[in-house]
Amino acid sequence: MAPLVSTIDVARPQDEVFSYVTDPARFAEWQENIVSGHIEGDRPPAVGSKRMTTRRIGFAKRPVTSEITAISPPRSWSVHGIDGPIRAAVKVTVAPLDESARSRVTIELEFEGHGIGKPLVPLAVRRGAQKEMPRNLQRLKDRIEGDA
């Protein structure tokens, strides 16, 4: 299946946007179903670093572990889920616009089902993500531009 792709332009410089959009401690501010998040350890994020998030799924809160698979500040980062029945692969790209006065954020999202997750990915997970992504990106824009 092709990845889900969502894009939004933000009136902030690339480095500021990248720092915000890739900080798991800030995810709950702009992502609907995230309760909390952090990078494991006390070193700067790098390939192989673990990203821990707690996600609201229905009425339950579930921990999710992802691994950073690529990082190139302030341009891009990629993570891949390493546990649970539904594992997301996420690629974030932040491109400078207008001589870096603004930025374009593009998020590519793919899902991999394991066990019970296999039938859920095409039936519910992708559909839910397609609806959620535009709202998340608008919330990201509002937060980082200071309009929220």
C-alpha cells in the first residue's frame, strides 16, 4: 500500500519547526491520540534511539516503542515501530520556504500489521489516520505559530 502523505506550510523557520515536530515530549500538544512521549536515555536523538509514546486506543492507554531509523536535522527524521500488533513507519520532512522564513512539513505514514493487527490496518487504522492527519497538522501549525 502507498504511504499516507500529509503536508502543511508553517510560518516558522525550518530549524524551529524540525525541533518541535520531532520532539516526542511535544507530540501530545498536536497529535490527537498521544498522551505522552520521550526519547529513551539522556543523549541527543540518533539512529537507533528509542522513542517511547503512550497512545490512546479506544478507552485504553497503550505504550508504543519506535526506533529512529534516520535523522538529518533540520531536514528529516524517520522512525519505525518495533512492538505491538500495529507498527507505524513515519517519515517527517521539513523543507525551508521563502529563504527559511517559512517551512513545509510533510509526514509520510505507513502501517504494518502483526497478528491481530493485520486485518485492522486496512479496515480501520489507515482510515482513522487519513481523517486524523489533517487535523493533527493543523493543530501543529496553530501551536508552532502561536495561534492556539
